[in-house]
Amino acid sequence: MKVLRTVQEIRDFAGEQKKAGKRIGLVPTMGALHEGHLSLMRAAREKCDVVIASVFVNPTQFGPNEDYDAYPRRFEEDCRLLEGIPVDAVFHPEPSEMYPEGYCTYVQVDGDITNKLCGAQRPGHFRGVATVVTKLINLSRADEAFFGQKDAQQVVVIRRFVEDLNLNVHINMVPIVREESGLARSSRNTYLSPEEKEAACVLSRSLQNAKKAFEGGERDAEALKGLVAKEIQGEPLASIDYVELFSFPALHPMEKVTEDALLAIAVKIGKTRLIDNVILEGGRG
Ligand code: AMP
């Protein structure tokens, strides 16, 4: 696996692949890789001739009081996991390579899809995501890019700017990978103590219960959100940031679930903020 650290190196690598007529798949990550990331790598491996992963803790998507400095970094272990897929190249730049002195250009996605959920709670977050993903798509010359449903709003935002900016790449959404306990895999799970990890199962459990109620015929958005909130409130280590339900992928508010809907939550377990979601399909019947 090639390790690419500079803009020039990834440009050269992507250029050679394009010249050879290869279809390039890009999987952006912030590292501390786990099975969730690896499922994206496998999806890319299956669909593309060449897979480029990126491992970059992107400073522009973190708020001033967020965990940029504390975010886990373990590049050597990440490389071993990527070689196991196998991935062809990993792009691992320094922040100064992506944002050199004088840098001042950002991709801002306005409107109804960024003013809610994580967009409302993390000002500037999606501007940072949209900026870095645009740069990564350009540099890698990707035909396909792969993102997790774990960050469903991120997928909606990325699809929006890809269409708006006429980027020539197809965005794939890969299902959420969970531990046996139901806990969605996340690099931030490494912050949790054993006790907190057990408490964190309330996220997936509450969503699954709401999904069961939906499958049993419940269509009222407030009732579905209420079920989730009630269960989380029963867990002493958990505090709710949001429990929300929007149409998917448009992210419009809904009173009754009559089309595909995203039931999404953000919950603090101790000091660690975790997110999870389920998609409620259809809604008719
Ligand atoms: P991150 O390193 O947290 O920025 O995540 C990189 C990519 O992996 C994003 O597209 C995430 O949505 C995806 N991802 C993270 N956790 C999971 C998971 N448990 N299942 C599927 N995809 C995931």
C-alpha cells in the first residue's frame, strides 16, 4: 500500500491510475479505524479498480470546544488494517498540507439540510466537512466515494454539494456497522469507560424499540421520538442532545411518517457525544 503525504503525491498517484483507465474509489476517514470504516473500504474494493483511503483528522470540522486535540490518532495500526482489505493507497497529509498559510476558501452548504441535527449543534461542522471532502474528491479524482449511514446528515450534505458544484463523482451510502451489543462502531467509543460503554447501548436499543413500534403501525412522529427519549432518560449516564425525526433524504419535518424517515439521535454518555440513527422505510400501510 502506498502512503501519500502530499498534494503532489496523491495527484501523481491518481493521475497514473486515470491514465491506465482505472476506476478510483475514495474512502475519507479520520482514522482510528474500526469495522465501520472497513466495511466502507470493502464496498469500495468491490466496486472500484483502485481504492484510496484518507486518514486525516480535519481541523476545520471541529468546533473550538470539541475534541480535535484528544481525537485518537494511530496511523500505524490503521495502515495494518487497510493493508488487510487491501487498499491501494492511503492519503495521510499534515494539516499544513491541506490548509497552508494563506488558505481561505471554504464550501458552505446553506439551507434546510444544514440548519438542524448536528448542523444546529456544531456550527461550522458541515462547512469543514464539505471543504475537506471537496478537496479530497478533487485530489483523488474519485469516480466513487463511500460514506457511512452512521453520519446520515453528512451523506445528505455531501450529495447536495456534489450536485450543486457539478462534481463528477457518485456518492455511496454504506449501512451502520454495530458491535454485538448494538452499539454503533465509532472512533469515539475509545473514550468510554466499561461502565459507559454498557450505558451507551441505550442509543441503539431505544432506536430499535421505536423501529419496532413503527413496524407495528405507529406513524406519529412525536410518539416515536417520545419512545426513544423516554428510554434514554431512563439511563442515568446518558443525556440527550437531540432526538429528531425528518423525512429522508430531504430532511423535512414530519408529523406523520408517510415516507422514508430518518430517526436520529445525539446523546452524551458522560462527556462523550455519540450519534446513531435508523431509517424508517416507506411509512405507508
Ligand atoms: P470518521 O472517521 O468518523 O470521519 O468516519 C469516516 C467514515 O466512516 C464516515 O463516512 C462515517 O460515516 C463512516 N463510519 C463511521 N462509523 C461507522 C459505522 N459504525 N458504520 C458504518 N460507517 C461508519
